[in-house]
Amino acid sequence: MNAPELVACHCADDVGTVTLQHDERRNALSAELVRQLVAALAGLRERQARAVVLRARPGAKVFSAGHDVTELPLDGRDPLGWDDPLRHLVREIENFPAPVIAMVEGGVWGGACETVLACDLIVAAPSATFAVTPARLGVPYNVSGMLTFLNAAGLRIVKEMVFTARPVSAERAERLGLINHVVPAEALEDFSFELARTIAANAPLSVAVMKEQLRILAGAHPMTPQGFERVQGLRRMVYDSEDYREGVRAFLEKRPAVFRGR
Ligand code: YXS
């Protein structure tokens, strides 16, 4: 039996549209949904799409609930290792040879927040909110993920988002430069696709190379081997902790987590 279609993909006038449509799971970034998303991007790369709009269904209350918590490992493996679906998705967006525009309605949670911030442009309806949630679950976010946040907002804003795990409104996100535009919900599609068509009408090679230059420059942060190993050791202490297991279990049991700092 084929897997249900969790992602829809369409391309017209050199602009691709990828729609998340796993509403009953609030578009949680499960391995299967990410597989379909990555396949959609591969198809658009084949078709040489010159811009891509990534969206949920019109009127969505939740753009994406983030990493699929039921797939977070509790056997001592790094929950955000190189081959984790979320890491794979972020790299696919960053490496896609044309701008990806996140068109956001509703809540963006956890790993979905990083996914949206890894997009090249973000246009949001006033209903959009952005929450970075590792602290809510006891998850030790990974280094490249933290760099995605640091490239999207100033250090103090990143600290507030990761320490509180509280959603940031679209209005405040725009004011902080976290997103490009907030537009009324009824204008969101026209605005986003007009932006996409404007990009698609420009020289695709120039746009693609400038995107890649900016990716390389934005990722050019010195970190010594000792520094990286220290971070990985600290992260292992977290994902080996009782608090991490408690955070995941509490989510699955639909109850508040009780963290004891061990
Ligand atoms: O109870 P059923 O079986 O109907 O399933 C419910 C939820 O359990 C499920 N669901 C999820 N399943 C797996 N992973 C998720 N992230 C997830 N989120 C939701 O979807 C069904 C409907 O959810 P429900 O009833 O809660 O919907 P709602 O409309 O009342 O509330 C929507 C949300 C998004 C506010 C709520 O579902 C929620 O708070 N979800 C979790 C948001 C979150 O904390 N995401 C972070 C995931 S962990 C992650 O991304 C990274 C590892 S990290 O944390 O490091 O950033």
C-alpha cells in the first residue's frame, strides 16, 4: 500500500509550490513527510524551478508542529544527528539552487522553526507564530541548527527564543528582522507568488550563485576541533539525561514535563 500523500507539489511558470498536507499530525516533520518533501524538491530541481514556495494548506492553524516527537530516539542516539530527517531537510533547502520562500500561516514549532528560518525568504500572515522548543522537551539542539538561528536573529533574541521556548508573533518577528514580510491573510498568496515570480524573472544562474555564496559565508564560523568535541560531549550528556526522556515521555503522555536537572 502506498504511503499517504503528505506533501503536494506543483510547478507553473518556473515557480514550484510545495504544500504540507498532513493536517491530522499538524504537519509534524516525520521521516515519511520529510522523504516526500525532499522528493518534491528533487523534482523541482529537475524542472529547474527558479523559485519555490513552501506552504501549509490555506488557513492552516499550524504550519508544522516540528520534529515528529514519536520518532525522537530514546536509546542513547543523538536526536539531531547528521542523518536525522530534520537535518537532511534543512540541508536540502539550503542547497536548493533557487530561493525557497516560506509562506506561513499558523504556528511554526521546534524543528519546523529552523526549517522555515533556513528558507531564503519568509512571508507570514498575522496568525503566524515562531517557537523554538528544545528546552520544552529537554532536547540538546545541534550546532548547525543553532547557527541557523544565529543567522536569523541577534544573539539576545535567539537566547530568549531558545531559553523560553515561547512563540514569537509574526508582527514581532518582522520587527526583529526574523522574517521578511507580514501581510494580511487574504493577501498572503498573491504577495508570496508575486515575490516568487519576480525572482523567477531574474537571471537564474546569478540568483543561484548568490544564494550559494551567502550559504557559504553564513556558515563560515570558526570552531576548533576541541570546541566541537566539547559541544558534542555536552549534548550527549543532555540526550542521555533523564530530563530528555521525561520531556519526550511527557509529550507522548500529554502531560506537563517535570524536569529535575539530571
Ligand atoms: O493525539 P493524536 O494522536 O491525535 O495526535 C495529536 C498530536 O500528538 C500530534 N502531534 C504530534 N505528533 C508528533 N510530533 C509532533 N511534534 C506533534 N505535534 C502534534 O498531532 C495530533 C494533533 O495534535 P494536537 O491535538 O496537539 O493539535 P492542536 O491543534 O491542539 O495543537 C497543535 C500544537 C502544534 C500546538 C500541538 O500539537 C503542539 O504543541 N505540538 C508540539 C509542538 C512542539 O513542541 N514541537 C517540537 C517537537 S520536537 C522538535 O521539533 C525538535 C526536536 S526541538 O524540540 O529540539 O526543536
